[in-house]
Amino acid sequence: MMQPGRTSVIACATVLEEITPLLPEGMTCVELDFGLHLKPANLKQVLQEAIDKASEDADTVLLGYGLCSMAVVGLTATNCTLVVPKVDDCIAIFMGSRQAYSAQSGAEPGTYYLTKGWIEVSDTIWDEYQKLVERHGEPRAQRMMRLMLKNYTRLAYIDTGHRDQDHYRDYARMVADAFQLRYEEVQGSNRMVEKLLKGPWDDEFVVAEPGQTISYADFQTTNRIAGNSFGITPAPSTSQT
Amino acid sequence: MSQELIDAITEMREDDVVAITNQLLDQGVAPTDILMSCKQAMDVIGKRFEEGDAFIPELILAGEMMTSVTDILKPRMAEEATSDKLGKIVIGTVQGDIHDIAKDIVAFMLDLNGFDVTDLGVDVPPEKFVQTVQETGATIVGLSGFLTLAFDPMKDTVTAFKAAGLDDVKIMIGGGQIDENIRQYTGADAYGRDAMAAVDLAKGWV
Ligand code: B12
């Protein structure tokens, strides 16, 4: 039985943006610096420290992260049960499932995704471009960005259903225009966030019991298999609401 | 070593880089000396990048400048060099992934170190790798990928080579957080942390 008061959520600002509106009363949440995602090794360390700290007061820790470039692999559920969505990165969380993300990226790999959260924390290609303009002037900054995005064809804004979207839509459209990308909107969903917060933690989640360590294999299998090649003991994949 | 060239590269003055390179050649400076200056400049930019002081697009432009310099030098070096190529390599970013900055650097370093490199670009399906190896007779394949979503396509590519009976082709993988676990998962022969590792692996296989 999950008790909101004994449960803590750890997420970065972008994902938190989607979590806060659905946060059950009494559940605490910890925000981690979004910039960490660019340095997976640092992210891993900061995440483990946050888990250790949260487990002092919580029985269950929910991570608002995906594999995030392997940053969650090797994390240990210190004195708590650790629950992580079985997705590659936060884009799948915004889209509502791993399948939805695969379908989108399979259809057009050259897609750069934007959400309200990403825009809010100022970590978009537009922000990067601004910094380059400051350093090198506009023409050279343009040239650098064009080189970086040469294989990209589409900018997809993920509509996660916030009320005040217009401002962010306009922004996304402006970025698409600036870098000659086709602008499209993709329907987001809070399905994954809701399931993370309220369960059931079925095979769309990795559930590590106290003392267990998360492995890459956990993200591959639909059901955790005993004694897999990564040497990790499995946790039951039954729902625990 | 030409400080002028090093400065032009580290200050991202693209046009000057080309002009200075031509000037140096006219003055009779050896292409290998010019390359040494380039390497020095890349070390400076690489260090800045590690320290969080350079942005990715700057890294890409630096790569572009390196390419324009070597494009100028290559015909001259070919005149001097009698050396046969060490071996043939096919490289690309795997299906579903289009991060290519690192792949370009790896391809460039392999080329510089005497390999005949066919670069298939990004989002390359397994069959394309197999087909190209069959056409070129390459003995080594390099797969790059940054997304965790890319690990399965890497595995599929390794499987496709086995299925085509090309068991002798050596496959190396790299990019982002790829490590020994992922190597095992994909069934590749080796993984490399950086472009120099790619060169060392390839040299060990020819
Ligand atoms: C630059 C970058 C981009 C650029 C790519 C530009 C380009 N033309 O490649 C842009 C901004 C466009 C981009 C887009 C996206 N990205 Co991106 N990106 C990065 C970033 C910051 C750096 C990667 C890089 O190029 N590094 C520079 C290279 C030179 O460094 P390096 O790794 O040391 O390189 C060496 C080794 O890798 C090795 N190597 C590489 N290949 C090979 C091959 C062989 C055979 C060998 C031996 C060695 C080897 O040698 C290299 C040279 O020494 C990473 C984060 C990070 N820090 O890794 C995220 C990252 C990879 N991206 C990520 C994501 C999620 C995306 C997007 C989906 C984001 C979005 N909002 O849409 C898109 C979609 C991309 C797609 N479908 O492929 C995630 C991936 C998470 C995951 N799923 O695993 C990362 C980890 C960031 C994060 N944590 O959120 N990205």
C-alpha cells in the first residue's frame, strides 16, 4: 500500500512541471537541476545522493527520470523502494508511453522536441544560439547552428495539456522558423506521470526493492528475469498500489 | 608550429584558417607540421569543452575547419605518401539516432591515421551497413550512437552481419555512455571511449 506521506518524488524541473499538478496531497518532491542531464556521470551521483537523503523519511522514492543516457543504471534503492519509468528519456514521459515515443522517433528521427518545461528552464537550441551570438556574432552563430542541425528536419512541440500553452507554442514555432525546421505539434499525455504517482507499477516501470541496484537489463525486459546476464536479482513486477 | 593558425582555429575564424593554411604551404611548410598545429588547436578546444567553457556548436565548427584544412593538405600529402591504406572501415550512426558530431570526429581520426573510411552518415539501417561492407570489402565496422534507443539497432546490426555470414568483420561501437555492458548486450567485438580508442582498436585488427 502506497502512502503519500511516506513517498518522495525526485525529478528535474521539466518533468516536475508535469508532476506538480497531479501530486497527491502529502507527497513530497525534490527538484534537481535540469542542466545535469548534459553530464550523465554527474547526474548519477546527484541522483544517488538525493535518493539516500529522501529514503531517510520515505519508504518509496519515485524518480521522474528515464534511463537518461544510463544515468539511472547503477543507482541503488538504499532504504526504500525505488520506482523508475521504463523509458529512454523524459520525452517518452511527456508523450505518455515508451511506444508513443518510439513511434514518433521511428517516423522521423531528425526531430528536435520541445515542451513547456524545456522552454521554461531555458535549455533549448534557441538559448544555445543566443550564447553563440554573444560570443561570435550572428552570421557565425547561424552557421554553427546550421551545421549542428544539418540532419534535422522537424521541430515537434509536445502539447502536455497545460492551459497557458499559446506562449510556448509561439516560441516553438519561432525556433522552428529560425532554424528552418518544419513545425509540428505532437499530442502529449500525462498517463505516465499519473501512473508513476498513483500506480500500478506494472511492466512499464522498473521497481527496485531496498538494497537492489538498477541495471540496464531492467529497462530491456518486459518482466524482470531471475539471474539475468547483468547479475541483478529481480523484483516482482506486480502492481503495488 | 604556427601560432597564427592555432589562434585562427581556436578563435573560430574560419576564413582565416583556409587563408593561413594556403600561405603556410606557399612558404614551404610541411603538411605534417600544419597538421601538428591543427592538433594543438583541437587540444585547446577539447580542453575548453571538458571544462564546460566551449559549446557543442563550437566543437562542430572546429571539426569543419579541420576538414577544410585536411582537404587542402590531402592532395599534397598523397604526392609524398606512398603508403597503402591500412584497411577499409565502414562507419555510421545507427538507425533512429542522428547524433553525428562524435561519429564525424571518429571518421576523421581514422582517415588521418591511414584508414580508408566509408561514412554512411546517420540513421543508418542494419542492411545498409551489411550491403556497404559487401560492396567495399571492408573488414571493420564502426557503429556510433548516443541515444539508449540506439542500443537495439546496434544489436540488430551485429546480428545482421552474422546472418549475412560476415562473421569475420570486426565491429566496434561507441558514443555517449556505451560501456562493456552495452558491448555485451549488442554482441559487438569492442567498444571505444574516444576517437583515439577507435584508431587503436582498428589498428589492432589489421
Ligand atoms: C550535441 C547533442 C545534441 C545535438 C546533436 C547535433 C549533432 N549533429 O549530432 C542536438 C541538440 C541536435 C541533439 C538532439 C537530440 N538529443 Co542530444 N545530445 C547532445 C549532447 C549534449 C552531446 C553529444 C555529443 O555530440 N558530444 C560530443 C562528442 C564529441 O563527445 P564524446 O562522446 O566524448 O565523443 C567520443 C565518443 O563518443 C567516441 N565515439 C563516438 N562514436 C563512436 C563510435 C566508435 C566505433 C568508437 C570506437 C568510438 C566512438 O569517440 C568520440 C570522439 O572522441 C548529449 C549529452 C552528452 N553530454 O553526451 C545529448 C544527448 C545524447 N541527447 C539526448 C536527447 C534526448 C536528444 C533529443 C531526443 C532531444 C530533443 N529535445 O529532441 C534530440 C534527438 C536526437 C536524435 N533523434 O538522434 C540525450 C539522450 C538520452 C537517451 N535517450 O539516451 C542526451 C544524453 C542528453 C540528455 N541526457 O538528455 N542532441
